[in-house]
Amino acid sequence: MTSAASANSAHPAQPVHSALADAAPAARASGKLKLALVTLAIVAAAELIGPVQFSVGPGKVALLPMLWALLIAAVWGIAHRRVPGVVRVATAEQSFAGGLLNAGLLLFIVKLGLTVGAALPQIKQAGWALLFQEFGHALGTLALGLPLALLLGIKREAVGATFSVGREGNLVIIGEKYGMASPEGRGVLAEYITGTVLGALFIAVLAGFIASLHIFDPRSLAMGAGVGSGSLMAAALGAIAAQQPADMLPQLTAIAAASNLLTTVAGFYFTLFLSLPLCSWLYGKLEPVLGRISKRGAQDAAGTAAMSQVSVAHGGALPLRDTLIAWAVVGCGVLIGNSLTYKVPVLVSLEGMAAVVLIALVVEGIKRLAPRLPMVLVLSVVATVVGIPGLFPFSDALIGITSKLNFLAFTTPVLALAGFSVAKDLPVFRQLGWRIVVVSLTATAGTFLGATLIAEFFH
């Protein structure tokens, strides 16, 4: 799914909201309002459906409201030509949903930061596990993905597709080192598109299934969920937390948030200086052994070549009014989920959401005055610090009112926007060869399982 973190594009790309920007003002306003109302209707429907569990062998798969929201929004966007005009979310609005997703994730990050601050003692207990599991995130992708890619006959695209989970910062690394038109560039773009379209659904099902086997400490699984993408982390953590006692949710959320922050901040350097050089070296050693001499299907070659033409949005800053729209959509979605699923009165939830939005608004103002500040990092630090019990006179009251906001209630509107955002990428996704799709999902599984395995050694 698209990370909230912003990065400079390695090639020219239009802002995600440019399609709406070219429309008439009345059409723009109508499209934005329609997107917001349809998104909230989908959130309500997903929360009313509720969680659904079914057994697969010895484990269980849990389909939570956030996944229903993702699937409903994606289908709604894909079938927009057959949807009545009054509720149609066309391609322009789907692109705009990507911008709202980036901005809406900021509220999600505030909630994570507040949870981390309130649970610092539990995070401290995680100790060295939290540090060393990052090696699992950095190396797990290539440990599983690279050998499979070579066995399937994929060449240098395998390096770009398996050295990381292919989020925005990883695109920049490959773009600067190899160029986006290179095989490595096509590989990382294939990983990006696959993760965007299928990543949240895949990792939620995988994490839920692994959690149901009860072979790992839940804290290890929470660390594994922090893959460096807010939406992927939300999907994985939601599936894990749904199978644990309710009193463990704050601790698991704090650990996953800390792991995700570490992966976001330190992961860039891990991939730049460790996993990418190692992946390239291993390719040279393993390809003569595992690589088979065969022609790749014309569809595969065409699909990966098409990736070089894809314009990937990198979270360019939205106008403040559009950022406020994003916060309104996510905030109202949280109120809906908190009320329908967790039975928290709307007025009680509204107090907590007002505090979350205020924190985001303050940091947003700082960011606009100092554009070079890393927004996600600053927001995470500020939210964590103000959420430390007793550190400020208002900290305890802040923790009290925001604790009424259930973490999972944030994931449903976030993934609903993600569903609309990825619907527009389906034509490109169809052109991807099945081999590179399988490899990309395997790399995503590798980063989750690798970090979980390493963290398990410390519990």
C-alpha cells in the first residue's frame, strides 16, 4: 500500500491530485464530496459486516472490516463505469484518493505515536529484539524472494523486486543507482505496484494465518508487522491483534509502531548499504546455479517493460484544504467504526479525534514553514513525546481521551481510500507477468517472517 512518507521521484511524476486539478472548480468540488461520502458509506458497510473467520488447515484466516473496506472500494473503483453517476468514483477521484490516503495516514501516525508514548515501559522490555529484528526486515525479502525469482527465470529484475518491499524510498535508491528504465528499475516498480494493489490484503491474510498457529510470541509478530508502510502495518497488525486478548492491543500496537518507525527511518540506510549490495552480489553467485535457460513469456516481458512508463506518485504535498478533507474523511470514518463496532459514544470519540487532528495540524504547520523536515519522523516524535505519561501537564488527559479511539477503527477508512487509490492501477497490474507478481508477494512475506523469526529469539 502507499506509504505516508514522501520521497523525491526518480523520474518526473504528476501529483496524484492533478487529474482533478484540471477539472472545473464545480466538478472538482463535486468529485471530492462524492469521494468522501462514498468512502464513509463503505466504512459503515465494512464495520456492519464485521470480522469473518474461517479455517485453513491448522490455522485460521480472519477477514476484518478494514479488508472489507479495501475490497469494496477497489471493486467500486474498478467497476466505476457500471456504477450510477451519483455515486460513481471515476479515475480522477481515484487518483485524488491516493493523495487523501497520504494525508489521512498522518492521523494514523499520530495515534501510533501516542500509543508508543503511553507504552514506553513495554517497548523498553522488548529490548534488543526491536533493534535486531530490523535485519529481518532488510534481509527477509531477498532470502525468500531472490531464489524463487531465479528459479522462475527472472533476470536482473529480481534484484529490484527482492532487495526490499519496494516503497517510495526504495524507488529512489534504484532510480539513482540503476535508472528506472533498467531491469532493476522495472523490478522495483513491479514490486511497488504489486504491493499497492495486493499488499495489504496479502499481508493481512498471511499475518492472521501465522498468528492463528500460535507458534510465535504475539510481540514478535507485532515487530514483524512494522514493514515500513503504514497501511501494510495496519493490515498486518489488525489481523494479529484480532486473535489476541483485548488487553494486549495497546502493547502490540506500540511495538508495531516503534518497529515501523525504525524501519521507515533506519530501513532506508539498511537497504541502501546492506540489502541492495548483498542482493546484487547474491544474484551474481546464484543466477548461474538457479537461473534456468528459458524464454520468458511475451506477456511477462511486456508487463515489466510497461513498468518503465508508470508514473508513480510520491506523496507531493496537498493543498491545506485537501489535507483537511483527508482528515475529515479519516476522522469521520474513525467515529463510525468506534461507534458501530466498539460501542464508544460519538461525542466521546470526537474529543479524542479533535486532539489527534490538533497534533497533526501543529506539525503540518511546522512542515509548511520548514519544508525539508521529514514529516513522518517529526510527527511520530511529537506524538510520542506528548503521549509520555506525566511528561507534560496535559499528557495524562491527552492519553485518557485518545485511548477511547480504537486503533483498528483507524485502519478501515485508511484502507478504503487505499482501495480507491489502487483501482486505477489495475490495467497496469494486469500487464505484470505472473512470475514477478508471485516474487513480489514472496518478498513481502519474507520481510514479515524474517523480522518475526529474529525477534522470536529474544522472547
